[in-house]
Amino acid sequence: MDYHAFVSTVKEVSGISDKKVNFLFLILSMDFHYSFKNTEESSVLFDTHMEKWLSQYFNRPVSKKETSEICSIVSPENPALFCPYIWNSERQMKK
């Protein structure tokens, strides 16, 4: 399935936000190895963890747009995949 078609279809369900759709996309991609077309256009899950980690790394506030650009550079074939890496890194820093 095409990434954009997947997002559009799932968002038709009441109460499903961009963040929830992209969480589902990551679960299907990473855990179930489901292949999507156009993953290079995947959305970055800009949440407090991403914002905090990148802001600390760059020593300044980082916007959602900047985060998307950074993730596209780090993981051009699927920018959303950089998010779980950041979440895991932040958890490791807390230990």
C-alpha cells in the first residue's frame, strides 16, 4: 500500500490523529515488516521526546519543520524511522 493512501484511509476513523496513524505505520513497518510505497515521504512523529532530544543536541529549540528536515537527512528512505531511535536513546540516557 502507498504510505499516503494508508494515512488517508486510517485517518477516516473518528479520533485517529496524524500521530496515531504514524505510530501504526511504524508498528506495521518495524514489527510486522509490512512494505509501504513512498516511505521516503513518511511523517516524523514530532513529540516532546523528539523536541527535547534534538533541542539538547543542538543546544537550542528545534521546530517541527527542522525536525522533519533532520530526520529526512538521517533516514532518507523512511524519515519516521529516526523517531524510535531517538525515543530509545532518551530512555537509555535516563538509566
